[in-house]
Amino acid sequence: MSAYHNNNTFWFEIVKQIPGQLGRAGIIHTPHGDIMTPAFMCVGTRGQVPFLSPEDLREIGAQAMLSNGYHLRNASPDIAREGGLAAWSKWNGPTLTDSGGFQVMSLGSGLGKVVSMEREKEVTNRKKEERLALVTETGIEFTDPVTKELDFIGPKESMEIQCRIGADIHMAFDELTSLADSYEYNVEALERTERWAQISLDEHRKHEYDLGYKQSLYGVLQGGRWEDLRRSTAKKMGQMDFDGYGLGGAFLKNNLGDILRWCNEELPEGKPRHLLGLSHPDDILIGSLMGADTFDCVAPSREARHGRIYTHDGYYALNKFKESDEVLEPGCDCPACQKGYTRKQLYAMLKSEDKPTRYEYFRLATQHNLRFIIRLTEEIRQAILEDRFEEYRDAFMARYYKKKAK
């Protein structure tokens, strides 16, 4: 067992390694509680997972919540006055904030997080004249899509915002490139991200105890799909005084494992690593094997609201089972399944014109999907502890990807 200590308020210990692999089970100790890894962090972008109370999160075994500095930037002074994100949100458990770099990037190139396709030539950025964001050396100038006003976030501003929000873990400000960006542009952007990483560190250290407890900072690794860029930035970031690392980027599905391996073979073993923005079961299994400790994504809750239900046999559209008297997934331990809600009942609730009834569907379906992903990470952890990760992975994948749920 190895451990990385940081003032006894944030530290990471490795409990068990997958033999011959980068993956491990561990514990991230934070001022607001421990995170048993691998773990999935539920996304409460504005400090609350949509339609779920803190009690709802605890009921499904959630360990941590991720919120976003971009979306909470204007509320950050109020959050600071109330003692930080854990207290303000009433979650009172471990929290993480993203820097907002991804949200600002999406105003520019207009591309999402993952593109699942084989041919990169199909990927294009938004035309420059249509972009709402402009990258400069000191940060990103952007037009707020809601207020239509000009705004600016750079590494200094992002750290000030995040330290007011006061999550246990923050992300350094980075420039996320898209799959359409060239190698040459990725070199330029990566050099800028590395300069911003040092500014983020310097600024963060000024404010990390402003709310009375240690706030930790992860460096974010970019570099696109190129091994030389990924390894070189991992070496540089690994020598900097970060408390952990965020593994970022827009990935093609078939590159994910290699990219994580390139990064994690170079990063310090004894610091935690967070894979940003991915939650498909195969992504989590690959990430866990390749040394990622925590994960986050909005997909489970967002897809639940649109009637896409997760099961061990794949996902299904609830509207195809609107006459079924089965629960969402037989044997599931989420509140909806344990209370016996049928697919027929839940579909009727989804389509109800009564807002409270419809919102109750959102609550129950969100709990179901999040519980499915949380349970996956719990089972991965147990499999690592019992030296049977590969066996568990192969059995899960064979069932989940063999066919869609009947």
C-alpha cells in the first residue's frame, strides 16, 4: 500500500494494484470525506444533480459530486459566504469543480466531448465567424450565450472562481482542442495549457485555505491523439506540484486506452487521476484498467430524462416498453426498482401533463441510471481487491454489448 500525503487534509492511498497493469483500487481522502476508488462522481453542474436531493444521492451510494466553475462563476461569492460548495449545496460530501475550459471551448469549435466514428475527416469545427469564443495568450474571451455579454476567463480568473466555490478538488485551466484541430495547433495549445498550468498553481496556492480547509488542485493533461504530446506533457505536469491529475481531451473511442496508458505511464503513481466527462461502461472499464481513479459525465442523468434506461443487457428506450409490467431492470437495487415501479407506470409518468408527476419520473429514472454506473464502479473496485478484474470485465462486456436489452 502506498500513499501520497498533503497536510493530512487531502491525500491518496493505493490499496490494491491490478497485477501488471496501471489500474488500482484506492482511497482519496478529502476534507469532506473519503472517496473509495474507482468511483463515479455525479454531475451537479450548478451545485445540484437535476431532480435529485442530497438525500437522493446518498440513497444510491453516491460518493462525490462534480460541479462547474463556468456555470457557478456568478454565484461564487454567495457560495463562499456560506462556507463552500459542500455546505452551500447541502450535499456535505466530497466535491470537485471543473475549470470551465470545456464549456468555453464548446462556444468556440462547437464540438462535444467524444466523437464515436472511425474517420476523422468527418469532424469539422464551427466556422470562425460563428464562434462565441476567442483563445488568447492570457485566457479565453467569450460571449455569454445567455446574457449575450462579453466575458473572460483565464487561469487566474478560473482559480479565483473555483477557490470561492471551495470544492475539495479543482481543475487547472486548460485549452481543450477538438478532433478537427491539427497536430501543429495541438502543439501550440498544449504549450499554452502548460503555461496556464503554472499560473493556475501559483494563483491557487494563494487561495487554497481561504475557506478554512485545504482545497486541492489537479493539473489537466491535453495533447490530442498524439503519443509524443501526451507523454511529454505528462512528464512536465508530473514534475509540478499538483495534488492529482485530470485526463482531458476529445477522444476517438478506439484511442482512449492508448491515450490513458501514455499519460499514466508517465504520471506519478501515488497521485489520483480523474478521467473527465466519460461514463459509458466500456470507457469506465478501460479507464479503470489504464489507471484512472474517478470518472464523471452528465449522460446517465440526461439520458434518463429522455427515457433511455441503463441495464446489464444494454440500454433501451422506455417508449418501446410502455405496456410492460416489469421494473426497469429485474434485480436492480435502485429506489425505483426496489419500490416496484413498472416500465408502464414510469412511461405514463414521463408523458404526464402534471408537472410534479413528470418530475417524479425524472427523479426515479435519474436515480436508476446513476445507480447503474455507481454500482459498476463499486463492482470494479471489488473485483480489483479480489484479483479478478479481467474476469469481471470480460463477463460484463460480453453481456452488456452482446445485444440491447430485450
